[in-house]
Amino acid sequence: MTIAEVSKKFGLSQDTLRYYERIGLVPSISRSKSGNRDYSEEDCRWIEFIKCMRNAGLPIEALIEYVTLFQKGDETIAARKELLTEQRKLLVEKMDEMKKTLERLDYKIESYE
């Protein structure tokens, strides 16, 4: 797939896709003979994963660490699991905070009725 197709498929700008590749979030994308990026299904799975994690609020640094560990192979499975577990814990805490904020907003809105 071309960068334009991937951009449209995932709703990410082409600049964002280039940035993700440049900082190592997406393993190196192969190039066509003319030098254009040629995204594989595996590349698209990485992009989908990264987009999902970013939408959930995971920091880029944690994702870079995860991708780096993944590229080192199976000996990093425990470290990857630990990293994801920690990020999950932080996400749950953030969701709890958001729930409290939502409840406070609901209370304030109700006070105007």
C-alpha cells in the first residue's frame, strides 16, 4: 500500500506516518523501485496497534521502548509484558480520574436544571 492509502485507511496524516517511521515506532518500511514507501500488511498491523495505543493515551516513549524490545526477539517477552502491564495500570488510573471528572460535570450540569 502507498502512504496515501495507509493515511486514508487509518485516518493519520502522511506526516504522522513518516514521523512514526523516523522515530522507530514502525519498523522500517520497504520501498518500491521508485523509492516510494510500500506498506505491507504487517506494517499496517503495527500502525493499527500504535494508533490504538496512542488513542488510549500511551506515551510515544513507552511505545518506542515496546517496539525496540519486540525487535530484539523472544528473549524480551517478559519485559514487553511488564511494560504493557504498567501502561495498563496507568491507563486504568487515568480512566478512574476521568470517571470522577465526568461525575463532577454531571453534578454541575444537574445543578442548572
